[in-house]
Amino acid sequence: MLSLPKLIGLCLILWIVWRVFRAIDARKANIASKNDQTDNGNQSQQKANRNSIDLEECAICKAWVAQENCGRDDCPYQS
């Protein structure tokens, strides 16, 4: 049978569990925020590395280049 002290005890336990989970979430958010602040340069470099590069075959030297000069004097991709 439920009694008033049991209901109060159950509510107290639920409140404590709820506060613990809120504290854990706040800690995770704080750690994620600190990681975002320290990794801004590294993260932008990683995003740049994920981008794809369109390669084309150079008509002169037959090397695959990213529309950049291959180093030859007669390269069609002059910079």
C-alpha cells in the first residue's frame, strides 16, 4: 500500500536522479564547448581536406592536375 512517506521518498529519489542527469548533460555541453573553441583551426583544416578536387588530364604532359600549372613552359594552365 502507498503511504505519504513512500510517495515523498519516491518523489525525492526521482528529483535526485533528474538533477544528476541534468548535471551530466551540462558537463558534456561544457566539454563540447571547450573542444569547439580549441579546435576551430584544426576543424576548418579537416573540412578543407574533405572537399573533393576535380582533376583534369593535361593535354601536354598527360598528368592529372587540378587546373594548376604542371611546371612546363607550354602548360595550358598558366597561373
